Amino acid sequence: MEPDRAAHDASEVRTQDDEDACVEGPDTLTAEADACSPPAGLLSRFKTFESFAYRDFALAFAGALLSNVGSWMQVVALGWVVYDLTASSQALGFVNALSGLPVTFLAVFAGVLADRLDRRQLLIFTQVALMLQAVAFGVLNQTGRISMGWIYSLVLVGGVFQALMSPAWQALTPELVPPQSLMNAIALNSAQFNAARFLGPVVGGGVFAVFGVTAVFYANAASFLFVIAALAVIRTRGSDRPRRTAGSARDMLLGGVRYAREHPRVAWLLISAAVLTTFGMPFAALLPAIARSVLRLGGTGYSLLMAANGAGALASALVVATLSRRIRRERIIRIGFVTMGIGVILLAASRMPVASGIVLFAIGAAFLAIVSSINTSLQLAAEGAVRGRVMALFVMAFMGMMPVGAALFGWLAERIGTQPAVALGGAVVAAYGVLLLARPALICEGDGPC
């Protein structure tokens, strides 16, 4: 279904209208009235954590945090197992490519599901499937049957469920908090994800060192129980109910694409997400090779590098959450691209572990600020009826292009070297940031300064 142009234009000012309505006060005691109610309790006094005053957001946050800690533990363990089996940068890139490849093909379809089905049931189903994937990794490694064939297969299957999950999860957040708290909620969600990026490698490295890599996979499987429990008890403002929308299946699938096509700013935000992940994120896929071959680090050192990157993102998320109502998202995006691009180039040139950790901290901070700003801008621009499909395009640009970049730069690293390949990606990101600085109107909203 394609919303008409008038509805599209109205959506551009929906956020301001919603905030004005909340200021004036709703006339009836409805879900919208509840959304306009200011958060109560101690947490409401701390702007950084204002969204925690909403019960359902707090539950979803806690469950996702514990689950993501387990997932990042598995990322560290799996990367180490792959490099141990193959000693190949290309294999690392290919594993990362397979994990995100399904998003490229399934994200639009998953967006339709997010707009039509019970979102909580869809999310619970995918979490159970990902839990079973972690169990399979543990059993295979424990029995000595782990191989690249099994790894490729399980990573690909896991990527399918990640693709089905992501648009529904993205579209759920606006139903847990009111519009004026949305950027704060998104920043806090980013904070929990990146807290997990920090804690996961640290905890995973400890479990790895004491109990072995198999225990890491089982610990990840257990972590999914927390997010499943949270999803089972949260109450959303109607977003999880099955929807009946007019229009053909083809119109449903293309609704988000039409929306982006008719809103150039939305299109440029999606392009920005694609550039960021295609050229800026391959350093993460190649980090095991950098840690072992360039910096001469072992498993603990590699985990600390991952933790430094996650710590930078966590710090940035808390700053964005605190200043969510006072900073211009467009400026963050422009400056963030230049900062991250330069950081990736410096990472490629570094041969000192401490310097690399500092640079990774800065890269994580810039990356988080960019992604939170793009995510918030898209969430606020999309109507509820099409939000799942618009966020599916974001997931496709953000996650779907990640395997393309991982595969491309893994192949490139085998031919020109890991460090030159990483530096090339950083140069493209920095150049794109310069383009946005030169033409700020591409991603700016309204007629005001940006």
C-alpha cells in the first residue's frame, strides 16, 4: 500500500505536531494520552535515562542488553575459531558477508511482516531460532565436528532470522515511548548494544580463557532467555497487533521504496547508512587479522580492542541520549563521517596496540553518533502504517550492505594487504563526509539552519 502524497507530506511535520499535542494535553484517556504523559519517578529527573521511566521500554532494554552481551561473546569466539581454522582474512570477510547477506534479499519482505503480523510473536520466534543456532555451534565445537562448512551454513541460517527480526525490532521502539523521547530511547538502545559490545568481548574473553571457546557458545544460547522473557511481558500501544491494509502484495513490498523515492532526504539518509557500513565497517571484519598479524596480539588483546571500540560507542550513546533534545542530528552525521573516516585510516596505519585501542574508541564514538542520528531521523519521518517497511530499508542499507563490504574488503585484503584495504575504506568514508559538509542540504530537514 502506498500512502498518498498528502499523507507523506504530513508525516514530515508529524513529530512537531505530536509534541505540540502533548504540550496542550489530550482530550481523552487513550493510548495516545498515555504516550503524552510525562515519565514519572526518579529516572525522569535524569535526561540521559528518561525513557527508562516507561516500563515496557525498560523491560525491552534489559532483555536486549543481556542477550546482546551473549551475542558479542559469540562474535569474538567465532572470529577466533574461523581464523584458527583458516588463517585467512578472506574467510573472516566471507563469514561476515554470510551473516548479513540474507538482509539484502529479505529485508523488504521482513518489513512487510513487521507491518502486518504480531511483532512480539515474530520477535520471540526469531530469538528462539538464534538461541538454537548458538547451541549448535557449542555442540559442534564440543564434539570436534566444527568445520568451515558448518560455520558457513549456521551463519547463513542465523542471518535469515536476523533479517526477519530487525525491521520488527526497529519499528517497535516508537511504540514504547512518546515521540519527544524517541531519540533518547534510540540512543539508549544504542548504548545497551554498545555496552554489550564492550562487555561481550571482556566477558567472552574471560569465559574463553577459563572454560574454553565451547562455553562461550553455550553462554550465548542462555542469554536469549532474557530477551524472550522481556518480549513476553511488554505491552505496546497497538504496534504488535496484526494489521489489515489495503493494496496488493506488490504495493506492500514497494511501499517503503516509494516513500523514500518521494522524500529525497529519506533517500540520502539511507544512502548514508549504506556508505557507512559498506566502506566504514570492514575494519571490524578484518580486526582479527590486524590483531594477530600486525599488532601481534593473542585472544585477550583482540578482545580488548573490540572492547575499546564498544566503549567508545557506549560513551557516545550516553552523550547523545543526554543531549537528544539540544543537538542537530544532521550536523552529527556530517562531522561523524569525517571523524570516522580519519579514524579508520589511522587504525590501518597503527602498529601499536595502545594507539590502536584509542583510535578504535574514537571510531566507535563516531559510528554510534551517526547511526543514532540516521535512525532517529527515519523513525520520525515514517508514518506508523509504513514504518516497518521504511525501517526495513534502513536495515537493508545498514546491515544488508555490511556483507558486501566485508566480502569486498576481505577479497581486497588478500591482494593488496589488510592495512591498505582498511585505509581505502576509511578514505571513502571521509570523502563522503566532506561531500555532506559541502552540500549540507542533502540530509537537512526543513528550512532552518543545519
